Amino acid sequence: MSAQPINFVILGASGDLASRLLLPGLGTLLATNGDRHVRVIGVARSEKSDAEWQDLIRTVLGEQECGRAALQQVAESSRWVQVEDYGGAELAALLNDLDGPSVLYFALPPAATEQACEGLCGQDLPDDLVLALEKPFGNDLEGARRLNALVAELAPEERVFRVDHFLGKNTVLNVLGVRFANLLLETAWNADRIERIEIVADETLALEGRAGYYDNAGALIDMVQSHLLLVMSLVTMEEPARIATPELPDLMLHTLRSTHLWGDDPIEASKRARYIEGEVDGKRVPAYVDEEGVDADRNTETLAEVTLEVRNQRWAGVPILLRSGKALAEDRSTITVRFRPVRHLPEGLEGGCPENVLTIGMTPQRIALSLATNTDTQRLRLSTTELGAELGESPLRPYGEILGRIFDRDHLLSVRGDVAEECWRILEPVIEAWRSDRVPLEEYAAGAAI
Ligand code: NDP
């Protein structure tokens, strides 16, 4: 066991993120690296006993095949703290009482995170306190700037980690290997060779009781604004000299600064829709507006689509579509790169020129390249052959990857403040157009294949 235990203090530990993603992620981290000594301090306004919290930790970590010794050590040293609110003197006192380094993880909706940060400003906090903030960072560009300014009052940037777990997915990191370690692709990675890029994250999950957060966010803010724009920046950025900081965030920022809505027109470049009653995997799903806690008048979308252009020498003229939807027919997160047709097809080759398409699957984890080949039966007729491979699952869940780096104070997978703000800047015109109802809210049946 490492000598110095880390206090992992989760604000909002009663929520969905903590039990469904953070604790399982921690479990995979401890299963692959049993040397870490972590105490999990759950903080919330809801009541829970230490024993209940420790039982939950035992169950969730046990499911991740975390070794017995590590599991016992984490569970026994963990505790639950009920607070009246998340900022202020009560929390500062708790942090100052803890022995060893602490990571304060804001697993709260964005408005509550901002309130908690406000409450902590002016409090005496431990000198080496690390802050970890969940996406979305703020509720809009102004909110992101405000939050960044508040956070800067609490800690210098080297002790601030903004979390977007998509950056912890091994298939997302795989984009870097695929792009920069293959001459064939590297030389073709530009507007001369690529016609169109699509980055899609569709899920079968409907609301699943998350109205409190989701009905205020919607698909654009929940998925496109952070997850998909960050993936896009990795797909389109220039080549880094090293996979390290500051190279990676510098180049992500560089490409995001060049990114604009297609045609600068939020109405033509965006689409929003909301699911009505339907069936997903044979199960009836009620209409989004009939889900508990949803306010139909908010017009929250459950599917968002935007088309962007990275206006630089490499990408100008290539539409880049980002889309995410809930309650759809399948779980499918993919990066699809469609290459241009050859300039000339020799006479005698029949059937038209099939498209070359590279697909990097985030879910399922798969890579495939489709090539034009002759068919077996008619030798001069072209068809498509797919070369594909399943990509190995990482033993670390995305949150395990991210938490390990936060505990080690490694910023590689953290979202830098200026990168977070730039993501909001790109989508501001869409958010405004949707708020003022200039883009119609379409409908789709739950379970639809789009
Ligand atoms: P929840 O809505 O479940 O909120 C977490 C906890 O925060 C609640 O249990 C509640 O605890 C407290 N809380 C909720 N609303 C308020 C409020 N208005 N003021 C103060 N406290 C409040 O959110 P999630 O756990 O789903 O998500 C937390 C953060 O993580 C969000 O920013 C979300 O974007 C992000 N995230 C979530 C993912 C997920 O799948 N859940 C995935 C990726 C990111 P109590 O009442 O006990 O104090």
C-alpha cells in the first residue's frame, strides 16, 4: 500500500454519477493498481450511515474484481458526511480535518457546483487541495467563464481537473494512434481526401430517472457540448510533438478556435428532437414529456445534431456532423470518416465507385475500413469489402483512467479551462436559436433507428 492515503471527497455522493460511474471506475483502478490507498468521503445533504456507504462501496468495488485487501481497506476507511449545503465553513472544516492529500470532486449539477465554489471562496482551505469538476462546465459561455474565475480563486490551474470521461475511453485515445502512427491515414487526413466526418453517440437509455439534471441540460449540453466536441478536436487537430501537456490541450484549443457552425447558420446547421412513446429492446418507453420530473414547457431535446466546419487549411469545406440521441434503437458511438471517391475510375470497372469509409467504434469498440473490391462472381463489378477488428477492452473503465490521473496530478486527460470555454463559444448561436424557438423541435418514437 502507498504510504500517503488520498481522501477522495465526493460532493453529491447520493447521485447517479457517484454510484453508477465514479465508484465502479475507482473499483477498476484499484483492481489494476492495488497499491493505492484511497478513502472515499461521501458528502451530501441526504442522510446515509457510514455502514450503508461502506456497504455500497463493498458491493460496487467487489463487482469490479477489486482485490479483497484493497476493498476492505477502502470500505473500512470511508465515511459519509451529511451537510446542510455544499459550500462554506462546514465543508472547509471537514477538508481541514482530513489527514493527507485530498481531491474534492464536484459530482453536482452545474448550478450547484457554482454555488459550492462561491461558498468556498474566502474559506481557509488546505494548501494542496485538488479540485475535480464534472462537465458541463457551467451552463453557457458566460457561466463557464464565471466558474473558471471562481475556481481560479480557489486553486491554481495545476490543482484543477475538469472531467469529461469521454477522454478516458480507450477508443477515444486510440484516435491518436490510428491517426498519427499510420502513414496511409496520416497523409490522407485532410480535406483533399476526406469528404465528411460524422461523430455520433446514440444510446438506447431513456431518461432513467435523471430529470433533475437532464431536463435542464438536454442532449446538446449533455453530450454534444463537451463529449463530442472534445472527440472532434482530437480527430481534427494538428499533430502533437508529444502526447503530453501542454501539447495536447494547446492543439485541441487551436482546432476548436477554428471551428464554426456550417454556413454560420444555427438554423440550417442544427436539428433538435424529442422522443415520444415507443419501444426500446421490447420494453415500452413513455414519451419524454410524461417522465417524472420533466417540465414539457422547457422544450428539452433528447436528440441534438449540429454540423460544423473547422476553417483551416486542413479542413475547410468538410462538413463535420455531431449527433447524440436518447432512447434510440441501438447503443452506437462511432467516429465515421468518409473519403472522397477516386478522381477517375477506369472504364470497364462497373457498379460505380464504392466509398472508402473508416469507422472507429467507441461503442462497440471496433475499427473498420471499407475498401472497394471486385465481387467474386462478376470480376469487373465493384463492391465493398470491410476490413474490421474488435478492439480490446481496457481493464480500466473511463472513470478509472481519469481518477488515476487526478490522484497522480497528471493533466493529460483533464479539460483545460480555455478549452471548456471554447466548446461553449462554438455552440452559443445554436443555444440561442433553440431558446428563441427558431429551430423546430421535431419528434421521434422511442426505439427509432436514425
Ligand atoms: P444528480 O442530479 O444525481 O445530482 C447529484 C447530487 O447532487 C444529488 O444526489 C443531490 O444530492 C445533489 N443535488 C442535486 N441538485 C442539487 C441542487 N440544485 N443543489 C444542490 N445539490 C443538488 O446528478 P448526477 O449524479 O447524475 O451528475 C452529477 C454531475 O455529473 C453533473 O454535472 C453531470 O453532468 C455529471 N455527469 C453525470 C453523468 C451520469 O451519467 N450521471 C455522466 C457524466 C457526467 P443531495 O440532495 O443528497 O445533496
